[in-house]
Amino acid sequence: MKSNEPKARGRPRGFDRDAALDQAMRLFWEHGYEATSVAQLTAAIGVSAPSLYAAFGDKEALFLQAVDRYVARGGDQTEALMGDAKTAREAVARVLAEAAVRLTDPRFPRGCMVVLSAVSVSEEAARVQAELARCRGSWEERMKARIERGIAEEDVPNTANPAALASFYMAVLQGMSLQAKDGASRERLHEIGDAALLAWPAPPRRKKGRESGRRNTSTR
């Protein structure tokens, strides 16, 4: 999610753009897009409103840049977690387990910024909501692609519906985010992930011919 950044004009001396984005990211993450005011942002960053606008553009532009930073700093680890997993189930299990850890990390606000910061917004913030939906959709597409790979590699039955499975586990992840925001413990989130994995389709059975052939080979 890349946004156009305005030219740097009117910034105070010693302005640290990265530190400012970190401050904005935490505020949006904790309070949501619309509930975070420009006054809160300028107070946290330590700049005037004109300086904030000169550095980042308007509040919407700042938010989208903060989301980019959140994702770049580990807010989306889907690809990395699933990459070297031996099976699709292992890949999804890793994502669920890591989510339980990240969503309850005491160093940061609880829950996922991309999931919670603009759930229900006014018409003026429709673009923000659409961008976050697009971001979540890209995570789901990657999970779907990993499940499709599992079908091709025969660790997922070919009767499975990759799109439905990916949507289901993304729904679980979003629910875990809300549970974390409401104060659920890390242990409880792990339990939710483990329960969700019980819905994973059983691995395909080996063909009888292959099994009997192996048994016959072993008795020779």
C-alpha cells in the first residue's frame, strides 16, 4: 500500500520522519483512524499542524503511510511464515500461532492495525476502509495460493475448496485480533488457532495400489 508523499517543506529542525511515523502508527493502531485526531497526532509527534501537513499531507495520507510502515515492520508476515512450510496445513498453523504472539505483544497495542483501525467509518473515510480491505484481501489470496499448492503437492485433498478455506482462516485471524483487543490472553488465542485447525480437511488417502505395492516389496 504505497501513498504519494508530499515534498518535505516546513519541517522543524531535527524532524525525524521515521520516529514521527512510528508515533502516528501507534496512535492509529490503538485508537483507530477516525478516533485519532490531528491534535493527538501533533502532540505525540511534537510538531504543529502545518508542519505535519507539510511532511505527510493530510490525515488520510499520514494514515496510509503509517499502514505501509506497519506492514513493512512485520504487520504482514504471511509470506515469510508460509514460505518454507512442508505442507499447507503447517503453513496455516504457523500463521495462526504467530498471530497469537503478535496480537498480544505487550510492547504494542493489541490486535492488528489493518483489521481494527477502520472497521466502521464515515463516507469521508471510505478510501481508507477500501485500502485496508484490499490489504487484507491480498493476505487471503496468498493463503489461498498456498492451499492450492498443497492440492498440487497432494498434502491437501483435491476436494478441498481453497478459496473457502482461505476465507475461513482469515476470518479466524480477524476474530483473534478482536479477541486480543478485548483482552484475551495469548494462551486463549493459541487455543482458538488449535480449534480452527480441527476444521482442516483430512489428508488424501494413499491409493491402495501404492500401499499394497509397498507392502509386497517389503516382503520380498
